[in-house]
Amino acid sequence: MMISTEISASPDSEQWQSIDWKSVEPHVLKLQMRIAKATREGKHGKAKALQWILTHSRSAKLLAVKRVSKSKGSRTPGIDGVIWNTDTRRMKAVNQLSRKAYQAKPLKRINIPKKNGKLRPLGIPCMIDRAQQALHLLALEPISETFADPNSYGFRPNRSTADAVDQCFKCLALKRSAQWVLEGDIKSCFDKIGHQWLIDNIAIDKRMLGQWLKSGFMDKGLFYRTDEGTPQGGVISPTLMLMTLAGLEQRIKSTALKKGARTNFIGYADDFVVTCASKEVLENDIKPLIADFLAERGLTLSEEKTHITHINKGFDFLGFNHRKYKGKLLIKPSKSNTLLFLSNLRELIKKHATIPVNDLIKLINPKLRGWANYYRHCVAKQVFGYVGHKLFYTLWHWAVRRHPTKSKTWVALKYFINRKGQWQFHGWQKVKDMDCQFNLFQIAKVPIERHVKIRNAAIPFDPQYQEYLARRKSKRQARNSWNEPALTAL
């Protein structure tokens, strides 16, 4: 006789699933807005008290655990091997998220390759440390957004590279615009920020910050101390870097104004550009000023990546090439990024020589869509056509190689379909007993649309911009609906 047993969900699991996120998020946002308001009014004591309330709030703890357990890196454990991949574990984590007796664990060091062939060290905190950082980030972000440079766009909510690139266009497009550009890059920014400067200047719980900065890391079984920098894998590290560089734009503009020159600053993370009408002011005044500003924080400019360039020669910034052709500014995908993208696509196709057609299309389409989405706000139509053309030939060679005994006409009819004179790569798939064509994403047909830059003063913690940001979000979602479906019924 067999007895069937039904395994019921644990109380913790049921408790997590019953959370009303629509009430949790507004509660946290309300506290964040109060912190931002107190900061704007110079009431730093009140802001600190509100930060304490927020970091001890159950709603904030729920959001912090949700963020780190649902993120892309949630499957990568720290040195303790723990991941929060079930609702039960997430709920238990919320109950364990306490400041009392908290001790940060060392980071797990891994190295990831960079474009130049070098390795970038990455520190992976344990899940509990990530959650503590996410919790205190909720209390720090209203302050960082209040003090951040108006034209700094990296690691900030509602801002993107598209905003930074559009600001470059505004600063360089006119005939009377500045002709000289300082391309700046900070050497090992995350790894070199001075700990004492952070502890003295960042409005956050000093005990918690000190633990994260001094936690050290484990590499190949050995423990190493950390005496400078913030871990690149840390949840709060980007905001700490943002606050470290806050004030640079104002200092540059005030110095240039004394010299009778007008400058513009556009920053994204540790990359930035400064435009000016005078090469001498950039070289003799602005560049030394930036070096002194960074030195106070334990940072230095990268000499090999910092240049002063004329706009007619052009420069690359955030993967875009900015250059004037006969007085007209054109912003295009950079040549190096385009060639690298094609190289990666070829490598992907070559690696999957025997994979089914539909599976290959499923691998390629997200990459094509993502790359097109990134560049569709600039002068990219010709480059999109070039990428589509080169990809066609790569897929043609892939198809011919699979069938060495078949004619090219047979291969063409099997893998390609003629649409209005254009041969498109495709596969077949049955959906609900209906034949459907599985299409390769046509990057050449992606429409080019000018991006509307966000207002400099618009932050999510200011009540007067709530409606404005909501409208921008809905418009962005509507614009993203242009993506053509992969499946087409026949």
C-alpha cells in the first residue's frame, strides 16, 4: 500500500510570497524623499536620523534582500558558498539582517578579462554582505543624488549613456561650440580610492562602511588585506565612487570662468570629457586642477588614456565616435566597438557549427537587439547595414559548411528566404500545430530615433519630478516595443 505525502510550503516561504510589494516600495521611497529634503535644507542631523530609521525598517530590509537575490549575480556565491535561491532562504535572510554583531566576511577574488587583454580584479561579497550594502545604499542614494554633478550620468537612477552622449551633442554641435576636448580617464578608480577620505566625507554608518572597506579578500586560499579602494563587485561601490567624484564639474567650471573660458563637463563613472574653446586653458589649468582634485581622494589620471583632442579629429567616448565633418557634428558607433562586436558574433557562430538553426538564432538575436538598442539614438543606420551585411556572409559560410555535398541553391532555399529582394536567414518551428518562421533579427531595419536627455535636476527623490520621471518611463517602454517578433506565422 502506497501512502502519498504532500509537501507543503514552509511558513517562511509563504510569508515571502504574501509580501505586498506595492505597499513596501512607496514606504521606503517616502523615507528616502524625507532624507533628500533634509539634505537639501542642510539639516544633516535630521538626515542622519532618518537614515537610521530607514536601515532599521523591515520594508527596506525586504527590498534589499529582493534586490540581491533576484539580480544577475545572485547565483554567484561569496566565500561561504551561500546563495538565496529559495523564498524560505530569502525570508530567513530578512530576519538575520541586523547591524548588531554584524561582521563583514572577506571577498572572493576573481579576475575577468578586459578589452586590452589585461585582467580586472573583481571582489565577490557574501550574500549577507551584499544585502547589508543594498540596505544602506537605500539610505545613501538620496544624498548621493542630491550632491552628484548635474552632468554625471554613470551609476545613477533614470540616467544612461544615451543621456551623456546627447549632452556631448549639445555641447559640441553648434558652430560657436568649443573645439577642444579633454578626454579623461581615472587610473584604477575603484581600486585606489582612499579609505580615510571615504570615512571622513561619506554620509553613511561609519562602522558599516569601515567593515566593507577593510574586509580584505581571499585569493587561491590566501587572505589579503585591503588598505585602499572599494570592491568592484560590491553593491554600494558605484555610489561611493560617484560621491567621491562629486563636485568636480563645479570646480572645473569656476576655474575656467576665472580664466575667461567657458567649459562643459560630461562624466560617466570614471570616464569624462571636458570641452573648452582654449587648448591652453585645458592643458595648463583644467588638467592640473583635475589631477589635484583626484589626488585629495587617492586617485590619479591615466596618462595613456587622457588626451586633448580637436573636435575635427574626433574622439571616442562610451563606445561612440564624436567628430565634426566640415563643421557638422556626427556621433556614430566607434569603429573599434563595431569590429569587436562583429568579431564576437563570428566567434559565436564558429563555436556552434553543428547547432540547430533555431538555437543559433536564439543566441544571436539578443546580442543584435542589445547592440542596436545601445546605438539607435546616433548616426548608426549605415553601420547597422554594414553589420547586417557582414553577418549575412558569416551565416552563409556557416550554412554551406554544414552541407558540403549540397548545391548552393539548395542551401539558400533551406536557410534563407527572399523578402522584397533581400535574403534573410531563418528557421522553422511548430507552435500549436502551426508552422512558424523563426527569424533572425534584422538590425538594418532598426529605426534611428533621437534621444531626449533627462533634465539635470530630475532626481527620483524630489516630489516635483515624480510625474516627469513616470512619463519618461512610459515613453521609454512604448519606444522599446519596435522590436520585431522572432516568430512569424505562415
